Amino acid sequence: PSLASARYGKDNVRVYKVQKDAATGVQTVTEMTVCALLEGAIETSYTRADNSVVVATDSIKNTIYITAKENPVNPPELYASILGQHFIDRYAHITKAHVKVVVHRWTRMVVDGAPHPHSFFRDGQETRNVEVTATRGEGIVVKSGIVGLTVLKSTGSAFHGFVRDEFTTLAETWDRILSTDVDAGWTWSTFPTLDAVRDGVDRFDRAWEAARGITMKTFANDESASVQNTMYKMCEQILAAEPEIALTNYSLPNKHYFEIDLSWHKGLKNTGKDAEVYAPQGGPNGLIKCEVSR
Ligand SMILES: O=c1[nH]c(=O)c2nn[nH]c2[nH]1
């Protein structure tokens, strides 16, 4: 047998960093969970118990903290690229570094109508995600994303005209609830160097704002004929908004809310246009995926 592939490192490294503006007293916080995995001439550590090629995962964890201390942690695309490039630059036998950064929400509190200088709240489990692969001699691939943004619309969604055959029981609908947990991603054209990531670094926050706004607005306003068509419209707009984005992708569960027929109880009308009380479903759920390129 031979080692077909291998990568190792430290996962679930939780990092918090505070930025203190001495002049204003305003403090800003960032909390993220980092995974860093290395690839390269490491096969003998697997095949021959040769640990001389192993940068200990503990050292990788330490590097995550030191890099966060010595560099910006925002935008996460920059921090992840700096961290990935570090491993390539520092260890000649490492050829690839995979870095995933998941940024958790700490939204600044507004107290008595004013933004609070050092207090925040977790407004949702939505995260801003970045996955970077730095490859020796091949540049830095950056993928950004939004994960766990749970949305629902109470109307403005239809699904009809689908295949009807001996397997079909689903009724056609012109008015349904639509709910999903957004998992959206956008892959940047490969950056040849870390300097290329740094140049025009404001593109990353701008794209995240745009993608989040496009997702919410399109979800809300589209008279959706299907999850498929609505997500495609989101992809089109993100590509139009940022020329440096090469590919966009969505993976959307269709979190069903089933009507409950209560007519057995004194003829109570609760279906179709009279439907008000529904049964939210844990599963099964639809899962609709796409990738859209230029
Ligand atoms: O938007 C939808 N797309 C589908 O493919 C599907 N299948 N059942 N319900 C559905 N809703």
C-alpha cells in the first residue's frame, strides 16, 4: 500500500482578540475558531514513524495564537492567508497549508441609543467563514462564505409544475412557507502572492457585505418558483458585484413546514388559504446545491 494523501494539524483552536482604541476608549472584539492542516513531505511520519518531519500540532496551535497577536485578524481572509503562507515560508518540506477560519458574531450593543464601547451580544449562530489553501509556488486560493444564517418567509414562495408520476404525492403550491439555513460561498481568483491578498484588502469585507445583502434581499423579494431558481439569482448578483470572484456556491436545506388538517375537529379550516397553524419539520429536508461560474 502507499499513502494516497495526508494532511494534519490542529482543529477547533478558539481565538479571541480585542482591539483597544486608546483615544476613544472604544474596544472591538473578534472571536474565531481556527483549523490549520499541513501537507508536504510528511509521508515518512505515517509510513516509518519518522517524527523528524512533524511540526507538532501543538506548535501549529501556538503559531495560530502568535500570528493573531502579531497581525490583524480582520478581515479573516487576510489573517488566514498570512497564517497559511507562514507555514510554507517557515518549513521547506511543507508544500500546502489549509486554514479554515470561522468568525462568530459579537454585535456591539446599543445602550440608551448609543453604541456601547465594550459590550456585545451574539445575534445568531451565523458565522463568517474563510477557507484558504496556500500552496508553494502556486499562490493562495481563498474561499469566503456565510454559514448558518437561518431565514424564513411566510409567503412569496411557490413550487409547481414538477414531475408528476407514480412516485408523486406532493401537492402543487402557489403559496408556501420557505425557510433555510444559508450556506453561501464565493471563491476568489487565485492570489499569486500574499501581497496580492493585501492589495485591495477591502474587497473582502465589501464582498461579504454585498453577498449577505444580496442573499437577504433576494430571499425576501423574489417570488420564488423554487429554491433552485432563487439561489441561482443570488449567485448571478454576487458574481456581478465582485469581478475578482471566480465562482459562487450555495447549499440550502429546504426546511419544510407542513400544513395540519384540523377539519376532523368540528370542521376547523386550516389548510390551503385557511392555513395558519403549521408543523415545522426537523427532517427529512430538501437539500439544494449549486455552483455558478463566470
Ligand atoms: O424548491 C423546491 N425545490 C425542489 O426541488 C423541491 N422538491 N420538493 N419540494 C421542493 N421545493
